[in-house]
Amino acid sequence: MSVHLLAEPIAAASLTSGRLWSLVAALAGVIGLIAGGLALARKRSGDSRRGTFVALTAGLLGMAGGGYVVAAAEGGPGTGYGIVGGFIALVLGLLATIVGWLALSRARRVA
């Protein structure tokens, strides 16, 4: 009796297209988190407005990219589709969007 696997594992060192897109989406989420954190740390609202929009935009791009990777994945972790990175990008994008929204609401209150 032989067992056929639906998805074969791929070496961890290989960079597939799914892994690449999940890395790009996660990087957008990290950039959004940094921009939102810097916008929250600034005291003047004029300086923080650009950071809030960068955080919101990068967070939304991170969530969209992560969601695309997760939706397009045909296998689980270790198959090379980048599903783990997609979930990480979704979380980072969501956090960046929340931090950007907080910075924007604080900038509106100060202004």
C-alpha cells in the first residue's frame, strides 16, 4: 500500500514566488509599523501626518499581500507556498494599520 502526498515539502533554502510575495508583504507591514510608531512618538501633528498615511498605506498593502498569499496557497507550511509568511504579513499589516489609525486620530485631536 503506497501513500501519495498531495503536497511535497520544498527545501527551506529555496525562495519560491509565494515565499517572495509573503516576504514583500511582511516588509510592507514592518515599514508601516515603524512609520506609525514614529508618528505616534512625534509631538507636532504636522510632522506626524505623513507618517500616519505611510503607516496606513503600508499596513493595508501588507494585509492585501498576505491575504493574497494565504488565499492562493495550495498547501500547508513547508510546501513552498509561503502560507506562514502570508499569515505573518496579515498580522503585521493589521498592527501597522491600527498604529497608523491611532496616530491619525491623535493628530486630528491635537490639530
